[in-house]
Amino acid sequence: MWKVLRSRFDSCQNKISDEPIEAGIGSVSAKNAKKQEQNLRGPWYLASGFLLFWALLFFAVVHPLFYRLPTGLTIEDAGKGVFIAERAQNDLYNLVQIGTKVVGSDGNENKTVDYLWGLVMEIKENALTDYFDIDVDLQVGSGEYIHWTMVNKFQGVQNIVVRLTPKNCTSEKYLLVNSHFDSKPTSPSAGDDGEMVVTHLEVLRVMSTTKQTFTHPIVFLFNGAEENPLEASYLFITQHPYAKKCAVLLNCDSAGGGGREIVFQSGPNQAWLMNQIYKTYAKHPFANSMAEEIFQTGILPSDTDFGIFTKYGTIVGLDIAQLINGYFYHTKYDRFENIPRGSIQNTGENLLSLVRALSNSTQLANTADYTSGHAVFFDILGLYFVSYTESVGVTLNYSVAAVTLILIFVSVWRTSSISNVSLGNVLCWFILIIILQIIAFVLGLGLPVVVAYLFDKYGLSLTYFSTPALMIGLYICPSLLGLSLPSYVYLRLRKNSKVAFAQQLQLVLHGHAAVLAILAIGITVYGLRSAYVITWTLVFYALPLAINLLTTLHDRGFSWTGVLKISQVVPFAYNSYLIYTFLVTLVPMMGRFGRSTNPDLIISALNGLGTILAMGFLIPLVNMFRRPTMILFTLLAISGITIYVASSTQIGFPYRPKTNVQRVPYLHVRRTFYEFDGTVSKDDSGYLFNFQDRRGPNPLKNTKVNLTGLVSVADDCDKYMMCGLPFYDHRWVKSRLQAMWLPRAEPIVTPSVPKLVLVSKTLLEDNHTMHFEFSAETTNHASVFFQPYPDVVIKNWSLPAAYLGQNKVNHIYFTYGKDNSPLNFWFDLHKDDADFEVPSVIVGFAIHFMNDPGDALSQLLTKSLPSFAAPVQWPTSYQQFLY
């Protein structure tokens, strides 16, 4: 490749060498010109100082601003109509003391509901009754809907619904504010979603005691089944009398807790929500349309009620979530002490302001009139907020890219003029530079990915999980190497002295700008709003280029670099802030990303992209200094040392007790398979592990836990329906091929063994269709899997009609809150030969005892796990029948 490039260099050099030399220009020998050029370049040690400046800018400015929180107000500040974080924090403390709040448990259905009901009634009692009416409703209901690959069937789920209405209100359109109070097993749920629940309570408290009225009623929904998943929001939006009147939604959830909350979804197609409401009224803006596009790809292991509300209701709104400290999300470490008062104050001030603005907005009366497509939006270090419509964004992207390319052409022409070299020949060099910059872009993105691939190949993924600083050496330094190497080689190999070195370096930066401009056009054509990141990066290159051209700084050695370096402070700060936001969010998620995908590829690509955006115009400037090779070797050395530390020391071990734990979900399974005649063909016990991270069981090796005999279940998936195992929910089903089974000789003792009862088996009038009806007494979490034989067709059933034929194996995920009545379902099976004296369908019945610690041996296994492991486990009974 380098021979080809050198050939191109020589070709262009020969063309330029043939140019006539003006009088006086050729009097300076090439040797003297090179000596003068070296004198103009700064000493080599300033190059390291140049790079350190940008590192210090990030750690001294960007990093502190990312974590900045307001001072939490105390009860002494009450009476001013402002959000009081101390009151909300006190509510959170009491809420967390209840413990876990799994749907169907006493903690969720009784203790939490009673506690929140008491707080709401206290707020109602203290409200300004001359100004407001407060209506409180406890909704208890049942339903079913299709969620991913299963039918989510529930009964007795609870919602606490509070409507705050100003006196003499005539509006028939409501603002809906949603949060959930249930939790995952083991989690006290301080962050997810306790922080949002108490924030909403305090917003309700402040608004109902402040003499500041509003136009539209506000419904506060405290829903009791989000983790199950998303059942209570479905219950509200499809069955509650208020649902059809709710026009705008503020959905508040969490993937962590204790920091700032981010708006990561808006609309749909309601740009005014960001352009007019959030932009004007959010006191501490933190939002990003690039995050919205990433979330909506579905690659992240998360979901929220927002999707349910917008799918099943005629409602638009904002999806808001806490994202910092995702390491303790859905674990027993989601505790009160992780939520500082400043975090609650930050969220509370934003929500109070947004609720007031939306409840007074004219758009809420008829949101359909304001349908205007998506918005492009982003905050700048939490200090400023920028938003505009998607159509404006498209125009801006094309305009900036075009202006940048025009300015580059003018600069190339100017370089040709002052160097007394024809424009065609300079363009010849510039085309070569663009090719090199494309290579640099690929290397800047590709080298970190190569490191990630190699680490994963040798079983060393997630080394950065507990030590994020390792990403600097693992990914950022290789990316900087890739970005700088092509331009370094080009500048070293060039022989032409007629085009000054400073101008050659400027052409290198132009090449990077041209690549970004073309990329921005392509992304815009593809329809992604995320092109704004490149557009604004180009803005702060085009502006200094225009200034340099207008002031002739462009022609005076390295003078043009001064304006450029000053202007690059803004895109560097923003782009590093943006990518850091994604890394803070996604790195903890990689611990629950599953075993099938290498998460390091995502993290390395993000680091590479951030490096290209933040440093693409800066790293070539090290060539302003003598001995730029020193910088390249320094970057290489940092990468080498980091690779050694990450791969050969405990620093690279991903997990730490309490702070950065490995999630270890598993079930204590007793399974029994029955033949068509009722005889038992299989009766065994074991532990079903659903490891959630790439390393799987490997970190548990050489610890006290005995995993001898642990095997993959993939082979059984070809032998048995659903691998012959009781996968808990749709996520477990999706990752079943990565599940592992640890056999146990002693039978697992479950608290009980509920039975699936075949209530009736009736041949219908056509004599080819059999009606099967089932009933079962279950725990609050159960699943039914069923699969007809190849010669059997399901003609009808009690499940949603749209689910028929979607999956080879049908899955009913069943839960209950207050109503523990039996699970009932039926289906009709058709056979052409009408022979129902042989098996027609396989039915699997799983019962989960989620609040039980298991038998004595199971508890010993749990206790033997290392301190860095966070187990989530319970006994499960699984029976498989042939009918």
C-alpha cells in the first residue's frame, strides 16, 4: 500500500516540479527552505503539552460539568412554591425501607401501596382546596397483550392514580406524569424507580399548595407493574377512564440513579415538545436526539412504559430517565445512599417546571394540530440547550457541508496562488490527501475495534468495566495513532518545497473536513438526525477557515492555527461530553448485554468515534512541532502498557464487590416430564444459569463456588421444546442458547408443586378439531409454553388472535398482583387424520417461587458465590406434558 502511495506522491511531485519558477523564488535552495521550515516548527516537547491541554480541558471542565448537581433545598425553603428535595428524600428513605417490591409480593401489593396511598391522602388533605381538586383512585385490573415473543397476561395489577384539577377547569385534555413503584427481585429500588416516584409526589405536593393555577388537569400515575414488564401502564392506557383524555406524557424511569436525568425519547412527531417546552423551561437541560435514535434501534437491553403509552394510546410526550450509576441497576445495591439530594433536586426542578409549562400549553388541547415531524436537540455541557425541527436540520446539514467544501476549494486555490503552483497540481495533491484521510478515519475507528476483537478472542472482554480509565490506552490512544499516522507519513514523504509545510498541514485538515462533509451529507440522505454532530463540528472548522481567508492569516506560516485551536475548544468539549455520556450509560449496560455479542466492539467503536470527532482536527497539529514521531511512540507506549495491565493484572478484572458486580441470575429447577399415558419419563434437578455478560461463568472459576458439571443447554434445544427448561421471560427465551445447566444429584425441593389441570378435552363438530381447556393454581409468576406437533394446526385459542402463528413455541407469561385466581386458557387443535389417541401438543408449565430462598443446598450454593457476584435466584417447578 505504501509503495502505491509513494508512487502517487512522486507523480504529483513531478507535476509540481515541472512548474516554472518565478524570479526570486528559486534562489532559496531546498535545503535552506527545509531548514527555515524546521525553525518555524515548535520544539518537540511542546507537542506533549499541546495534547495534555486537551486532556486537562476534559478533566477540568467537561467532566465536572457532566456530574454537576444543584444544591438540594431543605424544608426551611418550603412555602416558596419551589421543589424541596429534602421532603422527597425523606419519602425515598421510607420507601426503600420496605425492601423489594416484586409484583404479587406483600411488599409491592400491600406495604408500598399503603405507604404511597397515605402520602397521597396527606397531600390531598393539605392542598389548597380553594384552588384545586384532588381525586385519588386505586385501579386494580387484568389484561393481556403481545410483548415481544410472548403473551403478557396479568391480573390484579394495581395503579395509584391522582388527578389534580384547578377549580372551574373546563379542559378535557390531561397531562399524564408516570413513574413505577415495583422492583426487580433483590432490589430495594431506590434508583429504579423510587427516585422518580418521590419526585412526582413532591411535584404534586408543591403544585397543590401553591397559589399558581394552570389550564389542564394533571394525572399522576404511580404504576405498580413496570418490571413485569410494562403491565400497569398497559392497564391504565387501555382501561382507565382518564386514559383517553391524556394528551401529553412525561414518563420517568431509570437505568441507574443519583445523577442528572436525560430526555432520550420525544414525540412522536411533536417537535414543539423539545423546541418550545423543554428548551424554554428545563432548568438543567440534559437531552440528546442521537440517544433517541440509538435507543429506538432496540439494541439496548432496556424498555420503558413510554412505548406502551404511545402504542396503545393517542398520546405524545417525553421519555426521561436517570442513567448514571447503572452498575447497581436491578441489583440489591440499588440503595438509598446512592441517591444524593442534589440529584433529586435536579430532577425535581426540571419536572416541576415542565409540568407547569405543559399544563398551561395551548398545544395540549389538540396535539394533532402541531404534528411537525421529529426534532433535533442536544444540550451543551448542561449549560445551554439547542433544538430545531428535523427539516431545519436537513437544510443546515447540507448548507454547512456545502459551505465547508466551498471554503476548502477557495483555500486550495489560495494555496496554489501563493505557492506559484497550478491549481490542478495542488488539487492532485489534495485528492491524495483525501484518500489518506479516509484511511485515517478507518484506522481511527478500526484500530480500537481490533483491540476489542483480540481481547474478546482471548476471553478478556469487559476489562474496562470497573476501571474505565483503561479505555484511554485500549481504545483512545490506538484511535489517535490511526488518525495521525497517514498524515504523518504523507508529511514525511513529501518532497515539494514550493508548497510550504504549513500549507501542506492545512491541506491535511481540509482533507479531514472534506471527509466529514461527505459523511454528513450521506447520513442526512439516510435520514438520521444524528448528522447534527458532524454538522456542528464542521461549523467550528469552517468559521476559523473563513476568518483566516479574510484576514490573510491563511497565508502566513502557522498563523492560521491560532484561530483554529481557539475555535476547536467548543467542538472538543461538546463531542467529548457527548461520547462520555454514552459511555457512562452503556458501560454498565455491557454487564447485562448477554453472552452472544462482544460488547467491547460497541464500546471501542464509541471511543473511536469520539476520538475522531473531538480530536480529528487537533491530532494532525502535532506535526507543527519537531519530532512528531515522539508523540506516536508515546501513544504506542501508553497503549502497550495499558494492554499489559488490562490483560495481566487484577486491574483488568471486570468486577468489584458492591460497586461493579457481576449479575448471576439462576433458577433452582425441579423438572418432571410426563408421557402421553401419564408416566414419568424424566425427573431431575439442577440450576439454570442465565449469565448476562460476555464472560459468562469464567469469572466464577477458581472461587469457592462448585460449578463442576456446568454445561451448555444448546444441545437440548434440539431435543426438547424450549430446551426442556423454564425460561423466566422473553429475555431469557431470547438468550436460551447461551443458558447453562448445572445438574444436581439431590432433588430440589420447591415450596409446592402446582399442577396444570386439563379441565376438558372435547371433539368439535367437524370431528377433526379437539378443544383443550386448562386451569392452574399458580404463584404470582408462572409461564406456559406449548407447541403443536408438525401435523397439528392451532385453529383457535383464548389468547390474542394476532399472536396466532407468530412463534413456533407459544409462550404465556402470567403474573398477578392482588387477584390470585387460577390461570385459565384454551386452544383448539386440528388434525387432518382426526387421530387424537396419540400426542398432539407439548405443554410446559413453569411455576416461579420468587420470594423463596430455596432449599438448604440451594442456599449453600448462593452463599458460596464470590463477593463480586450479585445473585438473583429462586426455586422453580417445571412440568412438561403430552396431550
